[in-house]
Amino acid sequence: MEGAVPTSPTAANRSCENLECYMVLMQAEMTAIGSICFLAGPFTLLENALVLGVIAATATLRRRPTYLFIASIALADVFASCFFTTSFLDFHLFQHSDTPTAYLFKLGGVIMAFTSSVGSLLLTALDRYLCIYQASSYKVLLTRRRALLCLLILWSATIFISFLPLMGWRCPTGLTPPCSRLFPYINHGYLACWTSFTLVLLTLILCAYALILWKAHRHESSMTSLQGGTGHARMRIDIRLARTFGLILLILVGCWLPALSFMLADVSVILTHTQQRAFAFCSTLCLVNSAVNPLLYALRCRELRVALLQLLQRLCVIGRCKKTTQDLPPGIHFTEEISCTAITEHEIPANGTMQLHSVSEMVNN
């Protein structure tokens, strides 16, 4: 299919008789997108698996609702790196034509991963919102049990919505209109509903962070007035919050809005092959967002970084212990000087004032 794809409106309006009309990438585009997937996919998998491992291995983090939401983001992004990368490469690069059931199952996994990721980002934003607006009763309002219940509802709803096409809500005409020109066998009604749902989630995330910034600005202004005009240094916290949230929202919107825009256009107009190829590039931005999420939400948290260092230190000590055991001559027993045990939290120097690097503590500094 190298260089032989028709891009005229007449060709775009023709009915699709097989999946080849969705395989629109040229050879150079295949190479570029394949490189993005081969680089971003494993990197996303490794870093999110690292976040999951640290949270699972640290009891104090597992008990915190904030880190449960971060773990949900990481789990969704692990699924995204697996499902999206394999399905996307299999379809666009290797041009493997699946049966409708197999294709919809793979697509359902991709939709589930990305929808859960955005939903978990919303829960994280709401968690930070409660930290600010309900600081005194935050621990009562958001308990570990309620956080787990929220995650259970989120993932259950996401799985149900994602596999609706597999359960029957698919295009009644196979591959011909009113089928989507971006996703085979997908009905325009389902695509419009899912796109609108995702846009609502993104809008709620934007509103939550906007309210947090407004509350932070009011707090800083009141502190400035109370301290009699010494607010130039204090306003740095407000500016730092604005920069942090601005970066988060810029990446979130920049990665998701292009692909969602093409999906909305697909519902109302018939896309050309050029637009289909542009959508293929935009969809890889969603994978890039999954790669960036651990850097923005997990590794910025001081407690998680400390837990990661402690975990690595334990692993190093265990490794040295095994090496010491292997190097000992036969018949020599351990003494107190060479015995190795797992490092406990009391044995590792830790900051007694270690706190969650959250929005509430930055604002109430």
C-alpha cells in the first residue's frame, strides 16, 4: 500500500468492502509511527510498572487514598501501553485483518485503558480539590474504603462502556456508512457518546484544577494582607502552582484534544484518507500522555520518591547479602559483623517531617 492510497473526496466517499480502506498509512508514515510506538510503549510499561511496584511494596502508601488513585492511573497506563501498542502496530504496520469479534475485543481493551486513565486522572484532581476545600474533614470524607469504592465503580463502568460494541452496539452495515471511517465496525452513535463522555471528564479535570488555583490565589492574597505587604515572596507559591497545573493541563489537553477532534469530525463528515492518516499520528499522543503521567503525578510526590529509594536500598542490601553468602568458604557461619537482614523503616534515615507533596501542603505552607 506504499504510495498508492487515493486521497480524493470521491475515493473517500466509497464504501469500504474490507479493512484495507482503514489501513491508510504510507511506508514513511509506518516507519515514523512504528518508531514512536516501539519507543513509547516499553518505556510507558516500565515506568508505570515501577510506580505500581513501589506502591504495592510500601504499606504506608497503600493505605493512602491519594496513592490508590495514582496506582489506578499507573495500572490503566500499563494496559494502554500493552493494548494500544500491540493493536496499533498489528493493524497499521503489519496490516493484519481480524474478524469483527477479535477486532472489537482489541479495541475494547484500548478504550478501557484510556478511559480508565482519564477517569483516574479525574479522581486525582478531585482528591486534590478535597484537600483544599475540605482540609479539616478530608480524612473523614475520603477514607481508604471510599477510595476503593470509587475505583471499583470507575473500572466497572469503564469496562462496561468499552465493550459495548462487542456486546452488540456496532455498525449495522458492517464497514459501509454510517460506520466510522476511523474505527472499523464502530457505530457513529457509540463514537459520539464515548467522545462526549471523555470530553466531559477532561472538562471536569480542568474545572477542578481551576478551582484549586482560585482557592490558592485567595489564600495567598489573604496571607499577604495579614502580613502587611510582604507578599512578593509568598506569591511565588501561587505562581509555582499555576506553572505546575498549567503544565499538567497543557500536556493533557495537547495529547487528547487532537484525537477527540478527529472523532467528533468523523461523526459529522466523511473523512478523507489524509485525515485518517493524521488521526493515526494524533492517536499516538494518547500513548505519549500515558508515558508522561508517572512523571507528573507519581514521581513528583516526595513520599513516593523516598519509598522508591528505600526499596532500591533494600534490594541492594539483599543482593550484597546473597553475594556475601556465596563468597564465604564452606563451613564458616555468619557472625554479627557479616549477617545481613532486610532494612526496616527504623534503620533507614528518614525525614521525620516527611509529608505528601500535595497541593494542600503547598498552599498551606
